[in-house]
Amino acid sequence: MYRIIGIDGQEYGPVTAGQIREWIAAGRLNAQSKAVLEGTTEWKSLSEFPEFVDAFRSKAYVPPGSGPNLNSAAEAKALESKILAAGYNIDAGACLSRAWEKLMTDLWPMIGVTALIWVALTASHTVYVGILLTGPLLGGLYYYYLKKIRNQAAELSDAFAGFTLAFLQLMLASLVTSALTGIGLALCIVPGIYLFVAWFFALPLIIDKQLQFWDAMELSRKVVTAGWWNVAWLLLLCTLINIAGSLVCCVGIFFTLPLTGLAATYAYEEIFNGRPTITA
């Protein structure tokens, strides 16, 4: 029997080796997920347990975030159909709760990396290059958060992965979504609000699945539209939390930005990768 740390940072168990293999096959645990054998005190990565080596070598196993990239519109359409057929219901409170727990497990590194990216964003806009760098910077930050919530090793360089993995597509997505959302806000406000929410997951889709910018925007829009109010409610809560953080002597924002960023990333992971919290 084993105890494990789930993708939400919570401890579960005791569970059997067979149950762990099932979660590995389903992509709900990865090689870096921590576990301890009952009766011992040493926590180790699952890849260090000989009894799970075959599970990770199996062709049926797809580690979180390392599945085939959706390099064509047809593949994006197939994922869209699969998600819409299954349906989803994002619990904003659960996303924020899981984000808080994850943040508390690695507080200062996540605060530092998030602050650095947002400082870079602010600086880029002061020298009039923000329009080109916003997408790659935010895409890299999502990449960093995704590795964190998947219990994969994440470093500072991962937060700048947008410049090496998908610079052009992230830049184009940011430019097009900003321009069209701005037009929507100017014309009647409501269309702009709809588009802001509908295209919210375009950047993580590009950095995570290597989609072309328009395919990512369309996949995000069509999937989010099916649960628009759920996603909008989460983003509204995140906005209010960040506003509250900025009012606390401008210091609280350093805590709320990674919190809300993680919450949005958990929502993305549940919608587009079908990986909810592991339950024992």
C-alpha cells in the first residue's frame, strides 16, 4: 500500500499498486509524482519505484503534457468534439482552493517568477514593445504553471519558454485577440466581454499543444462558449481578488497574481486535458 501526492498537492491513500498503475495509465499521475510505501518515511518519485517502471514504459501511458501536439485544425476539431460531447462544469471555488494549496507548497519561487514576468510585461509596454512581447511572456508563464500543477520540475527558464517554443503564434494570438476584443468593447461592450472570456485559453493551448494561433483561438472560443458563464465567473473572481490584492499597499498583488494564474491554469487543465483532482 502507498500514500501519494495528487496533482492538487493533497496526500491520498493508502492505495494499492494497481490503483496507482490505473492513474498512471489515465495520465492522472506522472513520473515526478511523489509516493511513500506504507511503513516507510522516504517520499520518492514514482519513477524511482521498480514496480512502476513498466507502467511508465507502456505505450498506453501518456505523461501529462507530453501527448501528441495538435498541429492541425482537424486534430483541434477532434479535441473540441470530445470535450463538448463529455461536457464540463468548472467549479471556481475548487480551482481557487487547489491554486492556494499549490501556491503554499512552493510560495516564494512562484511569487518570484510571477513577479518577474509581470515586471517584464510592464517594462515592455513602457518602451512600446509590449504589443509584441505580451503573448510570449504570458504563454511562458502558463507553461511554468502547467509544469507546477502537473508536479513536473519547473525552472525560471520555463517561464520564458514562450520565446523558444511558440514565439510567433503566441505573439499573433495576443495581437489578434487584443485587437478584436478592443473593437468589441468599443462597439457595444458586450461583444468585447464575450470575446475576452471566450479566447482566454488561447495562449495556454498554443504553448501546451503547439497549435497555430487561429486554431487555438477557435478551439478556446467554441469550448468556452459551451460553459461561458462558468469560465466568466472564475475570471471575475480572479479579477476581484487581484483588485483586492492591489489595494493592500500594492503588496498583496504579488500573492494574488500567482494564485489567480494557478486557478486559471487548473481550469484549463480540467477543461482541455480532462484532469480533475485525484480523489481517493
